[in-house]
Amino acid sequence: MIPLYPAYKELLKANEIFARQLVIRTHKEVKSITKTAEILKTTRKTVRKILKRFEERGDEKNFTNGLIFMMSLIYFLRYFGIKHEITLQTDNGEELEGNRWISLSI
């Protein structure tokens, strides 16, 4: 028997992090994007977006994940032959803990 879940949109209004974690947990259990979308009354596109974000960055916005994202972007640009100096600027958001000033020129 499948437990009853509230709709994803309703969970999102109440607690964004919990809603995303529920999508990830549900997908791990049922191993199907379509079934996860049906259970949580959302679209497959939404489920794929959440799973992709989790795979790329994890579920938390923190300094480590922010730095990994920036370094991945630099490696991507270098891979495609962009040799110019790259300067990254942040908005000091929570993924960089908001109180650290970081300037990277590579």
C-alpha cells in the first residue's frame, strides 16, 4: 500500500527543503520519475529538475557546494578552450555563507 502524500505544491508552500527531500526519498523508493510525479501530484519535469539539482549540487546551499559549482564552471569553460582570465563574482548568498568575501581570478 502506498502512503498518501500531500501535493508537492502544497508541501513547497509549507517547507521548500522538506518538499524537495520528499521528492528525492520517494524517487529512491519507487525508482521511477513517472511514479514519483504521480504520487506527489506534480510533473515529471519537476521531479527531473529536483533530482538533477540533487545530483549536481546536493540538497544544501553551503560553501562547499557553492565552491564546487564555481570550479565545475571553470573546468567546463577551460575544456571548451576559453583561455581568457575568468573572474567570478558572488552576491554573498547563503551558498557562500553570506559573510565571506570571495574573489577568484583564474
